[in-house]
Amino acid sequence: MSLPLLLVILHGDDPRMDLLYFWAAVLLALTPMIIFGGIGVWLARKMWRERREDKVRNAEFGMRN
């Protein structure tokens, strides 16, 4: 008998453990997406803010691109 088959026979099917594994996988997948997405949004807002300030500053001094 192979080891995986033996483990299935001895331990059976546990739906609570399957649910725990599912949520662990979801958390593992979402964590980097949330972190890197948050960094991306933060950088995009910072860039937009700097561009808007540059436009206002250039308009005040009469400079053109």
C-alpha cells in the first residue's frame, strides 16, 4: 500500500481542516496583492500630486513645457 492511501484510510476526510487549508491559501494569495497594490496606489497618488503641483507652479511663473 502506498503512504498517501494509507493516510487517507487512517485519517478520513475532515471538512473543517479542508476549510482551514482553503482560507490559509486565500490569505497567502491575497497578502502580497494587498501589500503591493497598496504601494502602487500610494506611489501613483504621489506622482499625480507632484505633477499637479508642477503644473500649478509652472502656471504661476509663466513657464511652458
